[in-house]
Amino acid sequence: MNQVAGLFLSKSNKQLGERYYLLECLGDGTHGWVYRAERINDKKIVALKIPKQNSAPDRTLAEGKDLIGLEPHPNVIQVYDMGRIKEENNLYVIEMEYFPSETLAQKLENRDIHLSDEKSAFPYNQYQCVAGNSAEYYFNIYEQVLKAVDYLSQLEPPISHGDIKPHNILVGDDNLVKLTDFGSSALPLEFYVKTRENGGTVLYSAPEFCDCASRKGTTEQLIAGDIYSLGVLLYQLMTGRLPHSTQVDVRKHAPFAKPSELNSSICPEIEAVILKCLDKQPNERYLSVTQLSQAFQQAKVRQLCYAAPKLANTPHQTGIKTDWSSSLTEALSEGDYKAAAKIANNEFKHNQNSYALLMQCHAIYQDERWKEFERLIIDNKDTFLISEDTDIATARIVAIKAMLKWRNIDLAQDLLSVAKQHTPDDFDVTLCSASLLGLNAKYPGARKELEELNRAFPRQHRILSRLIQVCEQLRDYSASAGYLRVLLKVAKSDEKLLQKRAQYERLGVW
């Protein structure tokens, strides 16, 4: 059991070290608690998030770290600080803005009640439009979400939220909207060993990012994923339904009803915006969130002059299909990786579904059951070493990483040799290759591959941290200090990096 599991359940009026006083538990989820807390040094009321997997590395627990110290945006929850409280057994906490609110998911579940209570958020008299308050109310919310995502996408470096859904959209007094939960946010080509665990999340994700795996890609690829999610959100607001009801349908982009087929009062312009966002091909979607916002503004005016959309009461579709992938995402949402692996294993055994094998790999990896992963590879060695299927290619990379952690160097090398044949220029394949060289004490070769990656993809944490290690092994402290300087610009408040800088200062190499 995790060292903090069960420790804070229903524990208010508790002081955390010299930093916080817990006032009220606002939420107790699968992965953590959220508290209304008082910051002791200045009495400021904040929201304090306490992850339950407290023994995980800081980088895994960090959420929205790149937002610390930035100019606040009215539609984005501020992240003030994060780190461990030594007096509380190194408890990891994330300090955020406290914003009394309901989630949009709660609003949608009670849509009829809210539509009868809420006042119109926008005066459209200048357009001589006859439109119901429901459309204006939800358009107001959607516009603010667009502003938040657009703001993140224009930071330097840009940030992709990665988990846009009603549960992460807060609606407060005067219908002020704030985007929260940055646990899936990513910088360009950043790699997080975090899964898209929540089944609802998967149904809002783009086909290219729906496999419950970590998100990685270029700025354009990540933002294109956010734009797809924004399309799903608008589809739901206008129809009361989601385009797809299972993970498999999302992934293969199964045909779905056009919005106007579900709600005849939707104008062609709004439908066009939604469908462009939901294009299977990322490069066919809007090129930026700004471009999407401009298109939405024009379509919104047309919609409010067209008719008052009769928005459906509930986002919960009747007769939703369930399949193995639905059961899988439910198990993942509960953190039950063993059950998830079993579900995927049954599907693979019965139907030889390569995607199921990929999901089994992800579940076992997340549960850190390396011996079981080794057995999975051995039992399916022909599949892992011969298949050219794209899902198996991805599973192969996950398997290499698992065997590197298990220190089965020979099996990792066998898998890597095949991966290099099929995808020699893949970012993760090259990074795994450099890691293998390092584990085999072939430091010059590892450094060469990492430096080539660094030239192609500068300022990436995974590359720079490995370069620091390999340069230390080569006793080139001048180079390792140089890479540390760059990495500190990317991760300014990383405690381990700051400790390493202090070590370099003592050695006189800084």
C-alpha cells in the first residue's frame, strides 16, 4: 500500500508542516485528494492536491509545473507551487488557485435545472437574434474554454492540455470558466509515463492519442489533439451525446451521426466547425486554436440567428455499446491494472487483436510487473520479433523500456534490433538505443546518439538528463554542466537538478 494511502481520508483541521492548514476535503478520487487549505505564511486560501501515489518520482507527480510563475490567465487555474513537505514524510503536494465552482460535467448532468435557472450570458440584441438562453449559456462556456486552450498553446514553449473534457472545466460565479487538471499536459515531444486512464477521457481524445498511452509529439501534433477534443466537447454541448461510445470506435474513427442528425436546429456553420475539428487526419483540422476560435465566433452568430438549439438533457447516451475496450478503460480508471491486463489478454488470445496486446503491455508497464512483462514477451516472441503491425511496433517499444527497467539487456537488445529495422528514425527507438549503449558502458556511442537527438529535438528533458549522466561517466564535467544549465531552464525548480548544480558548484565545475 502506498505510504499515504488512507492517511488523509476525511482529515481536515490538520497542519502540514509549517506550510499549510487543511480546512476541508473537496474531493477524494482514485489518484488523489483535493483540499481547501490555508497557506500559513500569508493566510491565503488555496487548493491543495495530494497525489495518492506519493512514492512515485516527482516528475511523475508534477502537474502543471510549467505554469508556475506565469502571468495568470482568467480562464486557467493558477498553479502556485509543488514539492515535498519533509516534515510530513516527504508528502508531495500541488498548490493551486482555490476556485469555488461546479464542473461542467455536473452542469451537464443537471442540464434542465441549470437552463431554467441561468440567465443569458451574452446580449445578442444587436444581431436581432431570437435564441434561447441555453445556446448562449453553453456558447459562453465554450468560448472561455477556447481562450484557455489558446493561451496555453501560445506560451513559449507551447503547452498542450491533453485532457479537455467537462470534468476538467470549472464553472464558478457569474459563469466564469477555468480550465484545470494539467496531469496530461505536455510540451513538444515530451514523454510522460502516465496513462489516459479515465474512460471518459478516452472518449474525448483524438484517435491518434486514444490508446491510454503517454502523449508525445510535435507542437502541431499535440495541439491538433486538443482541437479534436474541443470538437468532441462542442458536439456534446450541441447534441447531448458523444461522437463515439467505445475506445475502439474512437481509435478507428468509426462513422458517427452528424450533429444535425441528432439536433435539427443546429445550423450548417456550427456543424462544419464541429466536423472539421473531428477530422480523423490531424492536418485537416484547424491549424491552431486561434483559427478554431475565429471560425466558432462566425458560426455562433449564424447559429443564434438560425434557431435556438434544443440541447439534450443528458450527456449519458442510452444504449451505449460496451466491449472489451470499455471494460478495459473502466479498470484503468480505477487503477486496477491487473484486471485491465487480464481483459486485454483475453481479447488478444481469442481474436489476435494486436491493439489488445498493446493495451496489455501498457497495463503491465504501469503496474511495474517486470517479470510478468518478460513472460508476456517470451510467450509471444514471434509476434514481438516478426510482426510489422503498427500496434505491435508500439508495443515493442514499451517492451524495450520494460526490459531496460528489468535489466534483461539481451531481450531488450533483441527487441531493439527489430525496432531499428522497422522504425530506425523513431525518437523512442533512438533513445532506447542510447540507453542500452549506456547500460553496456559504451558511453561514447551513447553520447553520440544522444547529441544527434539533442540537435534534432533541443531542450528535451529525457535527452538532456541522459546526456548529463553519460558525460559524467566520461568525466567530461564541463559538458555535463553545460547540459545541466539548459535543463534547468526547462525544469527550473526540479529539486534533484538543483542538488546536482550545488554538487557541481562544490566541485568547481559550475
